[in-house]
Amino acid sequence: MTMKAISYEEARPLMKPGDVIAFGGKGQLSEIIKFATHSAVSHVGVILQTKVVDDLTGRFFNQIIESTSLHGFNGVTVSRFSDRLTDYDGEIWWLPLSQGLWQQKFDRKAFYDFLFNQAKERKPYDMPQAINSALDHLDSLPGGLHGANYNKEDFSRFFCSELAAAGLEKSGAIPRVNASEVTPIDLCRWNIYDPEYYLLKGDDSKRIKGFNSLAPGLWDI
């Protein structure tokens, strides 16, 4: 699994709905998340695409849906990816979904319908579950029981990787999982991507450790 640094101009026409965008922020909360999960990744979102209305050339916008604090709202939001790329302080990686998986299993309508409904309902950010998901070492108890930090799946609110994992599950790209237990680095380690991922912005010495190496089924209900 290799990483390559490329420009957004190169990446833009190759992106597709469901591709994951990983962020490595420099703020205090981002640093806490990276420390707790032993990774360079603090946040994730997924790519959407919107065609230009009444344009017969097939032009489209790359948008990103994520649960984050943006434009005065803390929760599920949709924005132009080019704007996020310009404004973000930190690393941004593009993780393309496997072409075979995307062509054979990805249900675009189910993916869009689920995610747009969360944005339409303005689902707020779920800080308690975000914290609990990062404390995985406290989840398991003897006898197959779960500890106090184990999240039961709950979509009344969303943290970033929970939203992305739920959207991918609804698309059929991954099997049933407990999306409320998925951290940003967990999502990046699922073996659902093309072998190569791309740095679009930031320090090219930073890598996503364990990229594309684990089965999503490990996060089952």
C-alpha cells in the first residue's frame, strides 16, 4: 500500500461518490484524537457529487459530507470539497474506494438518500460517542461483555467516522457494522480501497498506518 502526493486538479476528475477523505488537523481536539487513536488521522468525510442543473456536458461538483463544526453549525453538513481543501489547516488524504467494489456493490441512490437525509435533518455532532469510540481498549470485558465505553449504535447524532461508516453500509459497499464504534483511523484501515492513496495537502512525510489492511466485519454489531 503506497501513498502519492498529487494536486487536487489531478484528483478531481477521478473522484467518485463514496471515496473517503481523511484529515489530520492541528487543533487541540484533533491532536487529542490522534493521540488517543495512535494515528495521523483526526477526522474523515465522504465524497458526494452533484451535477450542474441543465448542463448537458456532464459537469459536476465534488462535495463532501461530514459531521464537524463548520459555518456556525456543529453536526452533519455538506460543502464544496475545493473550499474545504483551501481552508483546512493540516493534512488531507484522498482514499479511493476499490473500483471493483464500487462497480459491483455500491448503491449510489441508497448512499445519497441516507446521507442527505442526515444533513437535511441537521443531525448534531455526537461528542460523547466520539470520545467513547476512541477508547477501544476499555470496550472488551471477559465473557464477551462490553465495557462502559462501548457505543450502542445510535444515529440520533453523528460523529465523523460514524456518519461515513453508516453511509458506506447503506450503500452496500461494506457488511453490517456498528458504525458508532468506528474511529477515523478504523475507517482508513478497512480493506475497501484501491492500493494507492493520495496526499492532497500537507506534510508528505505523514502516512496512514495500517491503511487498507483490516476487514470491516471486525466492527460487527
